[in-house]
Amino acid sequence: MNPPPAPPAPLLAVRGEIVHFLADPASHGATALEHFADGILVLRHGHVAELGPADALLAKLPHGTTPLDYRGKLILPGFVDTHVHYGQTDMIASYGEQLLPWLEKYAFPAERRFADPEHATAVAEFFCDELLKNGTTTASVLPTVHAGSVDALFAAAEKRRMRLVSGKLLMDRNCPDFLRDGAITGDGAAKALIERWHGRARLRYAVTPRSAFTSSREQMTLAGRLFAAWPELHLQSHLAENRSEVALARKLYPEARSYGDVFERFGQFGERALFAHCLWIDDEDRERLGATGTAISFCPTSNLFLGSGLFDLAAAQALGIRVGLGTDVGAGTSFSLLQTLNEAYKVLQLQGQTLSPESAFYLATLGGARSLYLERFIGNFLPGKEADFVVLDAQATPLLARRMANATTLSERLFVLMMLGDDRAVAATHVLGDRV
């Protein structure tokens, strides 16, 4: 067992250009964003105490307090990745397939290795470090069917004091024998993991049926019951990612009106439920998602990489659906949410939609927190929030620096960062105030 991490510093002041969101710019316009060209973020015991312009707050700091100086750089709340597979880290960028053959050829063999606890621990350590390197401080993560993969991931996240949502994959059909778990045994293992990890430190458990076509009716029933039975539990899965997947689900559940209806029939829609992709859903599915408070993870990079389709953000927003951003590694080809925003912009361009820089960074911060129902803890710098933040360097590469010399507004600088930035633009990542 790792020793508990050291407590956050009792007082820390951070100075730099600070941007955060109070609401969704798509619906609230300019009032959604708060910007301090020269700001101070005051933290006490790892939580936000105060935020404001430097000239007003410097005089209020206790004598001898020297702010951590990030002037010339941009400070934002820590990024939130709402859908990423740590069990697929080692097969990222695997060539030439769409979803179903890609799972068989690449994902399932990679996940098989997590039966080895040493392998699970090694990947978990690398995975969490890679998230932090890219400015991601909170993530909703899919491990594998192995309970040990969940233990390894939560232990690595706890050691780094990260906010993490995860849970053992449930999968008892349409998968290789070496990954198949029984409905009853999977449910029992999930309950033991919930007892061990849910609510510990900054960790939350998510009931995780991989998909409707890889779970039997019995397993789907037990997953829905488990989701309803435990306070503050999450649920995560995949919904309507690929046309072939949708056709398979329709064949397996002919009584359901739609793929979304399958999950709702088994009690898996609701607050703290989040479904990745949602590409091939209809307006009635969207209405049910919005009405039940169920969220969507927009995963543009993997949707392009696997040729799955284009997410309709405008349709989701029109119905008030909570939407976050997911890298979806390993079908997604980068841990960087900056690069993921780059792809999101292009996906929407192809549909005649726009993604403003402000809306983009909202999705990566407060939007992600809202989609996970964690906005009371993270997502912006309101007093009392946990002080996770990322520091971006707009001069990190020669191209960024040259382009930034011609950027005249905050909006333009944000846009350049999301189009040209990657992990090199992350100057620092802080968790509960401490640089990690």
C-alpha cells in the first residue's frame, strides 16, 4: 500500500493570466467567461479561496507571501477527459480498421495483458502521468474486465491525488473467451471494488457495461440495478458509435425502439450516466438523454480515426444535454485535449457548425465537469472548488510563438492554442494546488 500523499500547502497564491467559465458560452455568451489579464488565484489547503485582479489581491496577501509567478502564461482549470481507455494505451495508433474488427484485432488482445497485475500497475502509472503531462487532472476511464486493472488505476490516481471515475468493464458475450466474465461474477467483483474504492480520496466508481452488444440481458439488468442502488455512483458505456454496432444491437434487442432505448429499458439513463459517441441516434433518443440528465462524451479524434461518423453537437445543445470531451485513447490518437479540440472543430466544420474557442475550452473544463456531475468540486475557480489547474505557454514552440505575435484578442489566442498546441504547450499541471 502506498503511503498517503502529503497534504496541500496551507496557502498558495498563483499569478498569471487567468481564464475560467461560469456557464456555457453557447447559451450565455460573453458573460460565461471570466478573464483576468493579470490575476491572482489564492488557494488554501488545495482549494480556491479567492480570485481577482492582481492589483487588488496582492495587498491582501499575508506578509511574506510570494505568488507563484506564471505571468506571460495562461492559467485555466484542469482539463477533464470524459472518456478514455487506459487498457488500450499500448495499442494507440493501430492501423486500418473500423470499430468491430478493430476491437477484435487490437483492443481485445491488448486488454488481455491486464490479467497480469504487474502489467496493469506499469500501464496505470504511465497512463496517469501522461494525463497530467497533457494538463488533464480529471478523467472518466475505462480499464478492462480484470478487477486488478481497476485496483492499479485507482491506486495510481490516488497517489497523484487526481479526480478519477472508473469501474471494471462488464462483458459476457460477443467477445473472446479470455475476456468474458459471467453476469453474476462480474456484478460481485464490481460490488467488491465499489466497497474498496468508491468515495475514497477523490475517486468515484462507475458501473461500466462495455456496450449493449457485449453484455447479456442478465448483465444489463444487474448493471442497472447496481447503478440505482449505490449513492453517487456513476455509469459509463458506449452508445451508437458505429453503424455495424447499431445493427448488431438492433438484432440482439428487437423489442427496443432504438439503441438508446436498450440502455434506458435497463435503468441505465439518468444523472451521472455518461455515454460516449452517440453518433447514430435520433431526436427521440436525444430528448430522452436530455430529459433524464444523461450526458454524452464527444470523442472527435476516435470518431474520425475509426471512420465512425460525425457528432451533432448543435442537436445535443438544443436539447440541453450535458456534453463533455473525450480523447477515447486508444482509438483516439492523442492524450491531449488541445489536439482533441482541434479535431472537434473540424468535425463540426464538416457539418456546417461552428465551435468557438470559448465553447471549446468550456467543453474541456466546466463542460466536462458538468457531464460527470462533478461541477461542485471542479471545473472553474469559484471559491471552495478543488484547485486543479493547467498552465499553458503560448510560446512553447516556434510556430506557436510566431502565430501568437499576430493574435490580437483572447479568443484568437485560445483558438491558436487549440489548433497548434499539444503537450509541449503545457508548462505546468497543478493538482490541489501542488505542481505535479
